[in-house]
Amino acid sequence: MKKLCLLLISVFFFEAAQAQERVLNRGVINHNEESGGGERTNSGFGVKGGVLFSALQGDGKDALDNLKATRNWHAGFYSQFSLGRVFSIQPEALYTRREVNADDSDRRFDYIDVPVLTVANLTDNISIHAGPQVGIMLTAKENDKEIDKEGLNTFDYGAAAGIEAKVSIFRLGGRYYRSFADLGKFDQANANRALNDIKAGNFQVYLGVGF
């Protein structure tokens, strides 16, 4: 699965480079442009970023003292490839910061996330997005000190879905992500074993600019 994640990241950057080359060759892409056959291209690339609200799931939450809601950020790139007037595929590469905060400690995890989403246009300006997502944990910190990632599940996978509004080159959207992987894989004698029964979830609100 980790090899699959790395492959998806490589494909994303290759396709984004191809999209950028097309832009440099023929100017800025209009995401709503009509081709000669009357079909919207739904193609291009851009940058995006916004706020991330953590929403943890699982029985392990009960073992953490006074688990707190957290808010952090995410940012990255997307590229969109048309499948016709209605549908397109949108891979993204995002730097995402997630937190697990409780009375005993504050834990922070930084990821590279790669969602690959199917986009369906409901109208010219409103679309829904859904698809799988994989991620790799880059760093882990506890109380602002970097810790060893041994015992943590550094490979994440799950599904994401959301809705987006598009005005000119700007995109405003909301998306929910639910992980299918436990955050930890500690030995039962370890004090952090509660993380073995916690799955990450988050709600994202973002603003993007397309080219």
C-alpha cells in the first residue's frame, strides 16, 4: 500500500507538470470553456488551502482524558482531467496537519495526503467530489517535541467526499475525510495503546485558485 501511495504521488506530479505545460503553451485555462463539440473541458490545475477540523472516531477516545476538538490547516495542489461535460478526475497533493489533544498530552501529526476524486458537475458552478485518499505521516510531535514514529501507523487510507462552488478562477468548498486505518499499532503494554482504536476524521473548508 505504501508503494501505491508513492506511485499516486508520482503520477500526480507528472500530470500536474503536463497540465502546467499546456497552460504555458496556450495561456490560462478557463475551467468553464466550451470545446468545438460543445463539451466543457473541466481541465486545469491550481493551488488550494484552508482550515481542517479534526473529528476522531473509535473506542480509543474513551481512554483519553477530556479529548478536545482541534483546528489546524492544510494546503497543496490539485489537477483536474476532463472525462466529458459532467465528470472529471481530480488528484491532489496536500500537506495536512492533524492533532489529537487531551489533558495528558497534545499530539500533532503532519501528513502528505493524496486524494483522487471523481468530480460530478451539478451545475456550471456547483460540483460534488468523492473518492479514495491515501497519506504518509511525515512527522509526529508530542507537546511540541518530535517523537519516534515507531508504534504509529505511518500509512493512512480512507475516503473523502464534499461539495464545491466555482466562481471565475476561484473555488470554495467543504469536504469530509474518514480514515479506515487506526492511528496507532502499539504493544498493549504501551501507554499510547488507546491510539490503536482511534481512526482519524476531519472536515475541511478550503479556498482554491485555478489556472
